[in-house]
Amino acid sequence: YYPLTPKECFMSSAENFYNRDLAELQKVKLENNNSKPMYIELYEDGSTIKHKQSNKLPISSFPCKVTEDRDAPICIIEHPIPDPPYGLYIAGIDPFRFAQAANSDSNGAVYIYKRQYDAMGDTFQNVFVAWYVANPKSKDTWNEQARLLIEYYNAEALCENDEMSFIDYMIAKDKGYFLADTPDWLKEYIPNSSSLARAKGVSSTPKTIELFR
């Protein structure tokens, strides 16, 4: 519960199905790039999504302390390019059951990844450019900031569908087209998964995580 090294972050009593080596490489990459995110909040001004500086701070403890203020900001390394094509940015979403998360160390998370688009350019590419990890007092706050972040980057979003509230929120906002469909090829590897009956997202089973590694 109190890791001192990257490897210790991924230790568990059961078999670890996360890719620890890739996590360590990402940590080194961030340190070498001296990547310092901007803390922002997103809001809508008419039909335009804009950002403003936030005085909130990212979550600093791991595991998260229940007493820590987890109404955290969106962290951005690089803003989206003008009029980004759909699919240049992709989003991974891990929502949470809000009633349980209020009394636990669980947080909702959205990570924005930028694919390569300019092989000769020196801009950030094939890297994470933004993330939102928080557990605010209102679930609507998390849902709305997550939605705005996905729209801000025009990102194709793959959401964990064991908890359907964020998927339902996006559909209710007529934004379901940002959400990636459940991949058909998953049926070949996890034929008995209940998540395959859902149109959007993927389950968080160890087998699914292993496939996406």
C-alpha cells in the first residue's frame, strides 16, 4: 500500500496482469521530457469548449486517502491541434460507482492518448497528452468534465462497461457517437463475457486487459 518504486506499485498477492515494464518506460519518458501539466477546468461557451486555469490540485497519494480532496483538475500536457480529425486522439475511460467511491480510494479516470500524425514533426505524438483522475462530490461534475475532455480532443473513447453510468450519460447527452463500440473480435477470446451483450465499451476482466497489452 505504500510503494517506494514503480515495480512496487504493481505488486499484488495474485498474478499481476498489468504491464509493469511499460509503466516504468512511460515514467522515464515523462521525466526525460520534463513534462509538467497545466491544471485546467473545461466549460462550454455556446457551442465552443474552452478552458480556464484551475486552482485545484491533482491527487497526490497512492492509495488515495479518503480524507484527501479528490475534486482534482484536468491535467494537460498538450492542447489538441486545431480541428483534430476523429481518431487522432483516443481516450481510455475507467468510470466508477459513485456511491461506493465516496467511501473508498476509488477514482474515475480518463486518459487522452495522441497517435502519430506527423512523422517528420517534433510535436508530441504517440504519447499521453491529458488526463482527468478525480472523485468530486458530485458525480455530474466528473461526468461533465470527462465528456468535455473527450469532445475537446474529438477523441474516440473506449470505456469500461462494467459500470454503465458514464456510457448512459454520454448517450443521454447525444454524445454516444464518441464512444467506441464493443469490438467484435473480443467474442473470440472472451465468448462468455456478459459485457459482449452491451453495444459500447469493454469489460475490465484480466483476460481483456491482457489482450489490450
